[in-house]
Amino acid sequence: MRNPHPAEAAGTVGDDVLTVHALEAELDRHGGLVLRPKCGAGGPGELVTEWLRAVNCPDCLALDHT
Ligand SMILES: [Zn+2]
């Protein structure tokens, strides 16, 4: 079984394009990789858009420093 390397990424969720979250790759229920915000923002059906932008979500930044 191959071990996917979760890539560090940043991006926004849904309609909120101002809050840039730290994204981590997770396996969805079909076994595909999806990027989800570390802080858990957004619902499962919300579109995550990856950006080359600095993370500014306080919740994600707090998680990064633990
Ligand atoms: Zn966040």
C-alpha cells in the first residue's frame, strides 16, 4: 500500500476568500485525496481552493505552532 505524502498547502474554503487556511491532505470516503483546512473550517461539501498565499487563519496558525 502506498503511503501518500500529505503536502503542505494553503487555501480558502467556500465563499470566504479572505481567510487562508493551512490545508492538509486527507483521504475521502472513496479513498481519494482531498485538501481540508487544518482547523476544520467549512463543511465536507464546501469547495477548497488552493492558493499560493500565506496562511492567515488564526485557528490554523495556532495548530501549526503546537
Ligand atoms: Zn483555518
